[in-house]
Amino acid sequence: MRYWQLGKFRNQNVFYIFLILIAYLQYGCSKQPGADNIPAENSKGYYTDGSKLMKDGKSMEFRGTNKMSLWDWNYDQVSSWGMDITRECIDMKMTSDDDLERLVTLARNKGFVIILTAFWYDSDAFPGGSSPYPDCQLLGSTPSMDQRYPQIINKWKHIARLFSNQSDVWFGIWNEPYGWDKANTASSDQWLLDASSLIDTIRETGANNILVVCGNAMGQGHEPFLEKGAQLLNGRKNIVFDIHAYNTYWNIPVAAIENRINELKNINVAPIIIGEFANNGEEVYPAVLDACRSTHTSVLAWLWGQYQEPFNSTFKVYCGEKRN
């Protein structure tokens, strides 16, 4: 082989080796473990990863409000504040498919996650409803012992099929169950029984949407999450724990709220959200906001359209702050 031919042969080999090396590095880097390398089946849309809320492989922190859009149908205002999640109050008998679809469309068009939450059953505030307030509410009841439970289970199966695997539609399975007094509220075992039944019924439809679960003591009790949360998540996924931080059990210093939230996050079982907290100037809300800010916890205020000052201005500023 002549010298110039040998040189050409060597140059070609170097070129091919270079291409192989580049390909190997690209493949190897793509396989390196890390927070941004989520398995393909989990990498799209909204889902949970341990104590994190995720979207498309990125950790999320939400700020939003509870709404009754069945009466006002307005997402322009909440969107203008910089919110990105709402918890919608749903009647589990009277809310029609058309209304549910309209709610989802309104929220989605503004880029919101929407939590369809079971609040009432057969409320006479809706045409055709027969149960007056407060009898129509679900709060304070033990789901599996409530006479409306079979009908609500069937409604959840219907809603789950309607929005199956639309990851921006979450289901709040029961608003504020069990009595408010921690001395007499449901045990963590009862909570586990009811939550498991509701979740498994919804999952039987094939819907893997995120499910939002309150604790006991009308949502203020976080102890069942600590005591039985790991059992609930055994073989289950896409569950979010929902705390309602009101004066009865959450009128405590910022550091104490932070400690509770961090304890729940450190067990790495499911994400925590503050699904409701004070919407007025009478309850102690600054500590809740400060704790959510420092722990990067998603938070939703109660109730849009009824905010008072100084809460109104304070929360508007908070919604515009940087996340994560």
C-alpha cells in the first residue's frame, strides 16, 4: 500500500472512530440516571413521583383557588392573577356531563389543572335538586357509612370514564370527610379503608388521573397521611394528599407548619397540597403562605369571589411570585 493510500486509510479510520465515539456518548448520556430522565411511560402530562407533582418530567408548584364556576363560568380573572389550578365544587348528582365538559374546557383553555371535587349530592341549589343546604353537603361524613355512597361511587366511575387519562383533570374524591374534632374523628384505619375503596373503584375504569384525598377532621387532620399513607400507596399511584389549613388545627407558628409539611414530604409517599386555607382577614393565613413559600408547597385559597382585604391583595401578590 502506497504511503498516500495508507494515510487516507488511517484518516478514514479516525473519522469512523470519531463518529462511533459521538454516538456512544450521546447514548450513554441519555441513559444516565437523574431527575430529568423520567421513564417514557411517565414523562408526559401531569403525574406524581414520590412527594413531587410533575409535568412532562419537571417538578411543579401550583397556586390557585377553589371556585364555584357552575354559577359564574369565569376563568379570565383567576388566570390574570397568575394562577394555574382550580378546585371546582361539584354536585355528585345534579352536575351534568355538559357542565363538567364546559368546566374542563374553560380551565384547559387557560392552561389550568382542574380538580373536580365531590362537594354536594342532590343540592336544591341546582334545578331538580331536593336536598337543602347543609344536608346536601358531604363534609363531616364517613364515606363508606354514608347512605349516598353507592350513588357517589357510580358517579365517580362515570366521571372517570368521561375524562379518563386526561392528566390535567384531577378528581377530589370526597370533600372534608369525618368529624372536625380530632378526639372523635375517624381513625387512620377508617380513612385507609374509605380512601382505598374510592380509589380502587375509580381505577377499575382504567383512569389513571391524579386523585386528591383529604385526611380526617374535615380535611384538617394530616395524621392519616403519616400513619397509613404508605399503605394506601402500596400498589397505587398518582395520589395527592390534601390538607385544609384552617384555624382549628393550623393556627400555629410558621415553623410548626413547615415541620408538618416537611415531615410529610420526607416520607416521600405522595405530594402534599394545601387544598383550602383562609380567604379573609379573620383567620391566620400569613403563616400558611409563608410555610408554603419556604417548602414550595402548592396552595389553593377558599373561595374565589369572596376574598376580603387584606387577604385579597396579599394572595394576589403571592400568586405572581416565582415558583419552585
